[in-house]
Amino acid sequence: MKKIAVLVSGGGTNLQAILDAEKSGIIKSAKVVTVISDSEGAFALTRAEKAGVEAVCIPKKSADFEARLIGLLDEKNVDLIVLAGFLSILSSEFTRHFEGKIINIHPSLIPSFCGKGFYGLRVHQAALARGVKLTGATVHYVNEIPDGGRIIAQKAVEVLPGDTPEALQQRVMKEAEHVILPQAIEDICSVDAAESEGR
Ligand code: GRF
């Protein structure tokens, strides 16, 4: 059973999708062992507590933020780190330390509308401003380039006439993010599990 740490900053709907997927059996090769937020008030921490999962806050403003984060993740000896609505930019030292073990969910079809400054509603505002007919979500590995790591999974979502950024964000989360992130976690962890058991 692989151990997962989920890093959050906000509402935690992607975390909830992961926890629900553990319950429903979509995720059977892994378990969330800790949820870490960089923001005290993140509702994602409440979601973790309700699910009986360790919920930790390391405020992004703390001087030793990354050192504390690395220390906790090393102590837990996690197999996979999932950035789920996590807004802090991680240093190249951090991404090298956990090379190949960090994945992120981004609310667009990378390489569109990604990179520095593209997060949350801004992504959907840019998609609407450009007039794209299709957008969606991407799960990708995390390296030192913002949203630059290898793409793992994508799912397209239609942009509808009259869409506001908020409406589009909700549809992308519901129809794409909350579907491909749990599935990507299972796909990664089941392969690793098979390898470690020599299957
Ligand atoms: C979502 O738009 C997600 O794509 C992005 O952060 C936002 C909030 O996610 N990564 P969540 O509800 O906190 O999971």
C-alpha cells in the first residue's frame, strides 16, 4: 500500500475526490497518510480531519517553511506527494529532493494557460478571453519549471456559451479534475506496487 501526502491551500475539493476515491475503491493501491496546508484557514484541513486523516498546517510565511515541509515528508517516508490546489511555489531544491514523486493537478489542457501566474480563476478567465471551445485539466509531474513536468493525464471539457469563469471552474473541477487526479494516483501507485512485488 503506497503512502500519499496531499498538499493543499484552499477548499480541498480535489483532496475530497481523492478521499472519496479511496472509499469507493477507485484508489486501492495507496492511502493518504497526511494532509499539509500552507494556509491556516484552508477548509481542506477540515475535510482531512473529518476523514480521520492527519491534518497539518505549515504557514507559508514561516521562515523555515520548506525545511519543515521536507522534514515532515521525509519523516512520513511518503511514496507520492500530490499538489491539490496547492499555491506555494516549491524551490528546485525541493523538487530535486523528491524527484519523480510529486504530481500536480492544473485546471487547463497544458501547454495552454499554464506557467507563472496561471492559477485558480485566472486560468479560466484566460481561456474565456482567448475564446477556446475546449479546455479541461491536466495531471503532470512537478519539476523546477512551473507546470513544466511530464504530462500524466488530461481530460477535455467544453466551454459553453455564456460561461463565467466561476461556472467554467466548477465544471472543469467536477468533470475533469476530480476524475483524472484519483485515477492518475491509482495508475501510478498500482504500477509501483506491482514492481515492488516483482509482478
Ligand atoms: C482548483 O481550480 C484546482 O484546479 C487548482 O486549485 C483550485 C482549488 O482546488 N489546482 P481545491 O478545491 O482546493 O482542490
